[in-house]
Amino acid sequence: MKSNFLEQMVEIPGGKITLRDDRTKEKWTVSIQPFLLLKFPVTQDLYVQVIHHNPSTYIGSSLPVETVTFKDAVIFCNTLSSQNQLAPYYKINAENEEITCDVTATGFRLPTEAEWEYACKAGTTGVRYGELESIGWYKDNSEHKTQNVGQKAPNPWGLYDMLGNVWEWCSDLYDTEVYGSYRIFRGGGFCDTERSVMATTRRRSHPSKFKIDDLGFRIAKNS
């Protein structure tokens, strides 16, 4: 497929990020290798170009795609990779739906949650990279629906809508001993209150069953 989405991939520099789980109070530090991240959440226009149908609740070509499961996002990444002659990053077991990944693959993928938070903060140290009203759509300003991507101020690395509008699926399993195959999503959505829309907020749910109208994704790629 021919699209300008490749021109919208932002080069994220390497570094380190310390994550925290509010449930367990655990902290851990992750080293980040340079990678590419789409400057916007995946829009309905791009999703339809690749998958040829639109699952979204709120319809508009420049709105973020939503009402997608983690598995839907993985299928999108693999399909987009194949369309661009790149090695698919994910493998889906047809019998048990287990999803594994090839970390050396050249194809498109979801960011890890460490990459996501690192890219969201973009060198800032607070729970947000700016004043929420200026950078994100949330309960107080969204009119209770998604909004076209790229209207709010970007973070210092040129990434838009990292906070608010839609939550974004990440590659990681949450806690396999407690939650099994649950995957993580980050960033807050249009119907969340201010206290939930932070770079550090972590949520999780079932990878092939859970989908909701304020949950989408953005794509990453190894450099």
C-alpha cells in the first residue's frame, strides 16, 4: 500500500525509564533502544486502508480507530507489515490464540509499555508533558466522544494525542500469574477524568475479548 504514514513515524532516541505499578508498588528501570513511533494514534482512514472495514463506534476518517481488541491491533500490524514487504512481528497460534513476537522482525508492532511511557514523557519528568487542557481530550473537553487526531499540542518529540482521546494498546503482558494473557494499555481516553489521564497510568484487559469505544493503538517499528 502507498500511504504517507511512513513519513509520520518519529525517531525516538534511546534512553532509560523507570516504571511503577500502583497495585504492587513495584518499581523497575528499563533501557530503551532507539525505535520509530507513529506521531498519531492509528486513524480510521489508515485502518480501513489496511483491514478494509471500520470497527469504530465514532465514525470519521481522521478520528482514531477504536473498539479494537489487542488481537485486532496485532492483525493490523502484521497485515501492514506484509503489505510493505516487511517480516511480521507477531505470530498467532490458531489453536489457542496465543500471541508471541519476534523481537528481531522488521515489521510494524505495538510499542512496549516502557517505550510508550518513555516516548510520552519525551524527556519531561512530570505525570504529563504539559497542561492537560492543551495536550489532550478528556472528560471535561471532549464532548464525550473521540476527536480528530493532531488538534492538541504535541509533546517535545512531536507526538500527538499521547494522553487522552483514546487509550492505546501496548505489547506487554500485565501479570501472567494473576491475570494470565491480559495485555496493557496506556494514556487515558476521552471519557476519563483528569486524574486518570497521566503518562504513568496503567490498565489491562483480555487480548481477544475486550474492546471499547475509547481504546485504540499506535504503531511502532524497530529502527
